[in-house]
Amino acid sequence: MIQAEKLTMHYGPVVALQNASFEVAQGEVVGLLGPNGAGKSTTLKILTTYLWPTSGFAKVCGVDILTEPLSVREKIGYLPEVLPLYMEMEVGKYLSFVAEARGLTGAKLKERMDWALEKCGLKVMVRTPISELSKGYKQRTALAQALIHDPEVVILDEPTSGLDPHQIIEIRKLIKELAATKTVVLSTHILAEVEAVSDRIIIISRGKIVADGTIASLQRKAMKMQRIELAVACPEKEAKAALVGIDHVRGVKTVGTPNGISRFHVEAEHQVNLLKEVGELVRTKGWDLVQLSDKPFSLEETFLALTESEEDLRAKGGAE
């Protein structure tokens, strides 16, 4: 549904995006994750034909963004970072205006209005001027305008900004519902947000794509180690000394010793089957085993490892 090839964007001497290439399939929810200023919004503005790239190209639903921008706009719903709202209009009249501009009339217009007001929680605000809405309701109204025409591709820039926890849960649910029939691309710098709704994550750092994959695949790429959690009923020093002695183990961290139970995080290179090796050690030593399980690296740890790796390359002159 989306194909981007070597997208590059210069703002004068500033390189906001450099050779960004990726694809998004139908029914996927893909999260663009990166710190503020990484190039996420620039990428979305190019895909929605709001910006013309310095070089590279992209297609949305098979339509070229450079040669057929109007056709691209017909197929997408876009929630930009700066909300596209007319403050003097009432919520209902604004959404009706957007729907009519999108070519909806009659029964179809009413159907989509009812759907958008219901799904975005705006029924109680339908006659309220947008200027009088809270930040959260303004965000909901802007989301509704992106969905009003039932687009094939939905592109969301920080979709839960300004929402309270209950509203965030509702929008996450809606995004997952949309994925049943649509392609969704969303940007955020909030790790929990992208982890909650995305099938795949693209991490952007300083205008470059530094990783693209599922959370599990990114964890494997970013972290050179595997990690397990172990809890045994034995003296902490004895257990730690034995664990350090396992081949390819590179770190043993004590995370607590409650009630005589020694709990550790053990890290090792991937050459060893760590769960098996530690299990055999426990059996050999005759320790009482309380817990032995994988301890996957969090998305936060993965994100930091990947973005820090890019910074290290820059420091060494390996990237620009």
C-alpha cells in the first residue's frame, strides 16, 4: 500500500530526512518511532503530498505522490501534528464541511458522520464551537476529519496527543479496528504508544531509518546479549560466582534477595543456550529453583541501543 524509496528532504543546509526507504502492507499498523526532530513528521508530510521531497519518490496505493498528488489525497486520511481545525465552526458543521469537500452526499454523508461522531466520542460535542473544546476533544475532532471519508490509508501524527488515559485506550482500540480494512501509519515519540498498537516499528534517528521490524526482531538486532531472570534459594555470593563461570556469560546482576531467595538477571552472548545452561547448573548444584525465565529487553532499552549506535557511528565518522 505504501512504498517509499530513498526519500530525502533538505531544509536549506539542514538534512531532515536522508535516503529513507520502507514499505507498508495492507492491514499493517506501522509506527514511526523517534525522538523529537528525528524526521517523523517530515516523512508523513511527504507521503501525504504536503511536502515535495528533495529527492526520492513514494507510492500510496500504487499512486505516485509526485505525478498524481490529488489522487493520493483521495486515498488517505491525515491527522497532522498541527490540527487542521476551523475554530469558529461547530464540531458537527466542521465535519460535515470536510465530508462534503471529500465528495460525500446524502445517505453516505449521514452514515459517515454518524460513524465518526460515535467512534471518536464526539456526539455530546456536535453543536459545540471548536474554540470551546478542550485539547483532548480538539484532537478527537481532528482525528474524525481524517476518517470521515473512509480512506484506504490512515496517516496519524501523534494521534493521542492531549488525550487522557481513558481516551488513549479508546483511540488505541479504534486504530486496531481500522487495521482490519486499512493501512495505518502513525508517528510518536512515546514508546508505550507504538508498542501498544503497532505490528511493526520503524525507528528514525537524525533523519535516517536505523531499524525496521517487529519489536522482537529489533530486540535481537539491537541487543548483542540475551537475558534471563533466575531466582534460587541459596546464598547470593555462591550463586553469582557459579553463574559468572558459565561460558559466554557477560553479566550477572543481583536484583534482590527477599526471604533468602537470590534473584538475578543473567546476560550472555547468543552462542550459548542460556536457559539450558543455567538450568543444568541449578540441577548440578542442588539449588531450589524458584524462577527461571527469559527476560526480554524492553522497547525502551532497544530504542536507546539503536539510537545510541547511530550516534556512535557519527562520532567515528561512519555516518553523516
